[in-house]
Amino acid sequence: MSKKIVVAICGASGSIYGIRLLKALLDKQVKVYLIISEAGLRVLEHETGYKAGGKSESFESFLKNQGVLFHKKTRLNRYDQDDFFAPPASGSFRHDGMVIAPCSMKTLGAITSGIADNLIHRAADVCLKEKRLLILLPRETPLSAIHLKNMYKAAISGATIMPPSPSFYFNPKTISDLVDSVIARVLDHLKIEHDLSEEWG
Ligand SMILES: Cc1cc2nc3c(=O)[nH]c(=O)nc-3n(C[C@H](O)[C@H](O)[C@H](O)COP(=O)(O)O)c2cc1C
């Protein structure tokens, strides 16, 4: 049975991480439950050129342009941030983990305060209460004491904090290599085989 992974993209810089993760998961025919926050959409448009409104391209054709292959069995389910009827809003929906890539300081703060006022916060809240894998890629710099405290609160509540810090020991040549070095670690934690980076040693 293919894995089911919830992916959220927030309005922090680095929407490319979310897109690269989607590509890696869909390549492996994982069932993806995607939520992009309203701010996430704005930043995605700014950073990638994707046009969400008006006579825009569909998100699926945007992904295809980003190199995502849509297999016959590809399952990409997308939900609005206000759709509390979506499966990830309920603890009875069993999945194999949730990744927020990138995660804004606002969403981090909402999760660590237990404020579930959009589907991303709610789905993360559900992961913590159900003891499911929740991986956060928080992005901000520099970090205030509030940000650090929230990361600590998320970590002791069961989340995995994985700041998108690319590694340089594999001599990356392109931005894509740097992004892959981060997404490879996410896939390791989701226990999904990949060839995005070599195993050290
Ligand atoms: C271009 C751009 C880049 C941003 N980068 C960050 C960032 O790196 N980290 C962050 O926490 N917020 C960042 N923000 C601010 C968030 O988008 C804002 O706090 C928003 O309310 C987050 O909402 P969300 O968590 O629902 O996506 C950025 C905003 C813009 C317009």
C-alpha cells in the first residue's frame, strides 16, 4: 500500500522546498494531501512565477513544468486552508506523517499555542495529539527568543524540527542540489527510499 503524507506549504521563504518535496513524493506514487496557506500561495507566486489567480495555469500544469511526473496512479489531493472537512482535520484519518515545508513563524506559533484556526494548524495539532510524525521546516533569520521557544515547545510536544539548512559536504553545484540535500533528510525521516543524496561514508 502506498504511503499517505500530508504536505503543507506556508508563507515563509523557500516554497521551492515544498515543491521539491511534492515532486519526490509523487515520483514515488505516495498519496499526497496538500494544503497551501493563503500567504504560502502569495510567496509561491513571488518566488516561482506561478500564477494562482485569474486566467492562471492550473497547479497541476505548474507542477509538470517543475518536472513533476504524473503517473497513472498519482494521487494529489489539495485542500483550501479553511476546509476543516478535509481528511487531515480528523484524528480518524490515518496517514504516515505531515511535513510543513517551509513553515512560517506564524504557523509555528499557532501550532505551539494550540490555536487550530486553519487546516494546516489543525492537521498539525492532530499529528501531535495522535502521536504521528510531524516534520517542520521552520524558516526565518535571525531567530528571536520567541521563535526559539516555539521550536523547543514543538520539539518537546513530539514534532521533528528540521530547519532547511542545506549541507555543503557533497559539493553542491546548483540551487537544486542544495534543496535536494534538505529534502533528502525529510524523506529519510518519512522512511521513503530516494536517490536525492548519497549516504555519508
Ligand atoms: C516574500 C515573503 C517572504 C516571507 N518570508 C518569511 C519567512 O521566511 N519566515 C516567516 O516566518 N515569515 C515570512 N513571511 C511572512 C509570512 O508570509 C506571514 O507571517 C504570513 O502571515 C504567514 O502565514 P501562514 O503561516 O499562514 O502561511 C514572508 C512574507 C513574504 C511576502
